[in-house]
Amino acid sequence: MINGKQVGVITKNSDISTSKSFILSLQHFIAMFGSTVLVPLITGLDPLVSIFAAGVGTIIFPICTGFKVPVFLGSSFAFIAPITLIASVKGDLAYANGAIFVSGLVYLLFALLIKIAGYNFFRKVFPPVITGTMIVIIGLTLSPTAVSMASSNWLLSIPTLLTVIIFSTFFKGFFSMIPVLMGVIVGYAVSLISGNIDFTALHSAAWLSVPNFNLPKFDFWSISVTVPLVLATFMEHIGDITTNGAVVGKDFTKDPGLHRTLMGDGLATAFAGLIGGPANTTYSENTGVLALTKVYNPSILRNAAFIAIILSFVSKFGAILSSIPQAVIGGISIVLFGMIASVGIRTLINEKINLNISKNLIIVSVMLVCGIGGASIKIGSVEFKGVALAAIIGIILNLLIPSFEKDNK
């Protein structure tokens, strides 16, 4: 029991103590940290700016969506290629940030188009057979990353994985809600005992520092090689929001509406570009935490955002999190990404998708192979692959293949 209420699914209106809310929020912060700082480390952007932008973006998002959608926004991997290209040609990452800012504004155009077209049009284009399969693809596409990280040191990842499993299945009450955090603690302890922690960055890091904020610069070429990516990330956004809704048990594409989630994503990305950070996107890692813990209260995610903002000024803490071995994160990710794929399968079952119907079978089959198998199509500077390509293929097949009467008997 928490504050007199039964522990289980904690929703928007559920009561929870401040201390427990902080621990749950810290768990979400840890889940998103590794990927959020990885993008700036690859591209040359400031990691602390990225954490700050992720925190502010996660606060912007619920304002746009009526505080209904429990998501955390972090650095988008989709924009790595144009950022590195612009940096090599221009020699100044500020031009990449200008292109990211404009890309965020393009999201608002998509939001307007979705608003005009209406929810019924969206559901016609994206029926459950497509959205359910997209969710499965998101989880399975991420799975090689989880296995790769975990396999870097199985002696660390296996205890971490077992801790997550034990706390999520055998424990009751509050401890059943923090399996990820406990997994990190146990994994870090094992790493420390076995001498797998590198404290070099921690010793050299200052206690406090101001993130290296930078204003964007604009030119047509940089914008032209970046903005077309929004076509692909738009599809990914649909998959992420559909996944999040399937986990929570609500249709967020209807309420608050896909146009509002796109608006939140777009404004968060535009803000990130404005201060020198990478583009933002809704994070599957945190959706996996939701599926595992069944704690759906959006305020938990907002509190995690405030933690991110505060800790973006605390270099020592960032160095501690950076010292967590990759294998520990991999052990956790095996569960989180697998949860997402399982939610997709559950969606197909709950929506009573009949795979004895030829049309459904073909759509699911082709989407899975193309989405997971590494197929890609490049149009100009835009490459469609993974869930984005699978979504497009699913839409085309759904429109072209007729539903024969014999299949419906």
C-alpha cells in the first residue's frame, strides 16, 4: 500500500509519497542517460547541453499534450548523419543546430496536417495491424543493441538482468516498481568489486559547471540536408506514441491527439536546436520502464526532467553515470526492449488481428522482414529504414491489397 492505496498501476491521479516519487523519477533519468549523452559524444555536441535540452523538452511535451502522456524525450539518433556531415563541411556545429531548429518547426506543419485530416483518417491509414507490427519492430530493432552491450561483459550483465527479473516478479509493493534502479545498483556494485569501473572522468570532473550553450546559425544547405529527415522521424514518432499508449492502455493518438504529441516533439526539438543540443525524440527506454513497472503517472516523468535539468549543471554526477559499464546498461535493456516487442504482440492479440486473413498475414510478414532485416531505401539525403520504412510499406500494402470476401468468413 502507498498512502492508503493499493500498489499496482499508478496513474495520473494516484497518490505517492515525495521520496518514492523521486526514486521512481531517478530510475527514468538513469534509463535515458546513456543514449542521451551518446549522441553528443558521437557528433561533438555538449553532453550536458543534451541533458538540459532533454529535461526542458520533457517539460514542454506535457504542456502541449495536456499532461496526459507519460514520456521522456532524449537525443535522437536519426539526426547523427546530417549533424556530422554539416560539421565536416561547415566546420561549425551551430549550422547543424540551426537545421535542427527548423526541423522542429516542420513538425508543427505535420501536426497541422494531422489536425486538419482528423483522427478517423489517421486510423484508416494506420489500422491496428500496422501499428501493432510497428511496435514489435521497434522492440526487435533495438534488441541487437541490448545484446551487444550485454555481451561486452556477461559477468556484469547477467547479475543486472537477474536483479531486474527478481525485483519485478518476486517483490511486492514499492520495490516491484524500481527493478531498473535496483539492477543498476547491483550491476554497479558487481562492477566495482570486480574492478570494472574507470574513475578517471570522475576525478577530473568539476563539481559544478554551466553547459556550453550555443546559439544556432542558419544556411539553406544545412537545412536542406536535415529537414527531409522529418519524413522518417514522423513515422517513428507515430510508432513511439502508439507504443506508449499500448503500454498505458490508452489511445494517445486520439486523446490528446497525434497533432498535439507532434507539436510537443517539434517544440522540444526546436528548443534543443536553439541552445546547441541535438534533436529530441520520445524514448523507448522509458516506455520500457513503464511497461516493466506499471507506474504510468506522467508527473514521475516530469520530475525526471527536473532531475535532468539540475544534474546538467553537476558534472560530478554525470561522470558517475558515465562510469556505469556498458554491460550493466545492456542487461537492463534486454528486458526493456523485449517488453516493447511484447507490447506489440499484445496489441495484435487485443485488437483481434486475424492472421488467417491473407491481407493481414502479408502486411505483418513483409513489415517484419523489412523492418528488422535491415532493408533501406534512400531518396536524396533521406534514408528510410527500420520502423519508418516498415510503416510506409504497411500503408502501401494496406491500400493496395483488397480484403477478399472469402477471407472474412
